[in-house]
Amino acid sequence: MEDAAEARRGVDRWLPFGVSALASAVFFIDVCNWWFGCGCRSLWAGAATQCNVHAATGPRCPFCVRGVLGYVLVFGAVCLPQLLCSLRAPWSLGTRLVLCLALFPVAMVVLGVGLGWMDDYWTHMAALRLR
């Protein structure tokens, strides 16, 4: 009986992260395009085939330009707050689930601002539009 209760607590702790990480994995590339206007599409609609990272000239998407390892690190940085909230927050399962899901766009915006600023992405995009 005690083992079942312990297993249930483990599931309750990991479930919000699992759901939010899955949602992040599915919609990561859509938020990338929403934030950077880079040309990325949903995973089922071509993914990064139209991303400006493949263009010969012009600005490159701050998420995609970092290669596979960089993309994995960015995704990991997006999921880390979800993991911490899921495992450490003292709130109910439902509250942690909602917070973990909300942390996805928040983390994407924070990372997007940081990497976009570091790469001077929007200045390059504005210059491209003025031509």
C-alpha cells in the first residue's frame, strides 16, 4: 500500500513536466516563428525548411543558427523552469500543470529577447525590410 502511494506521488510530481515538455516540443518551432518571423513552420508543415537560417544572406534565426546542439540547449533552457516547477513547487497537481504550461511561452520570450539582442537580430531584420 505504501509503495502505491509513493508511486502516485512520483507520478504527480513528474506529470506536469511531462505534459508541458511535450507541449513545448510540439509547439517550440511555432513560437520560434511567431517571435522571430523567421519562416519556421509547425513540425507537420515543414518545420525549419523555410527558416531564414537557410538563406544565403540576411539575418539568421537566433534559435536555429546555433545548430543542433544549440537548439537542444535552448530547448533545455525552456524546459528547465518547467522541470523545477513540476518537481519543487508545493502546489497542487493542477496548479503546477498550469504553471508549467505557462512557463513555456515565458521562457521562450526571455530566451528570444536575450538571443535576439545578442545577435542583433531585429536590427538586421529592420534593415532588410527597408531595402
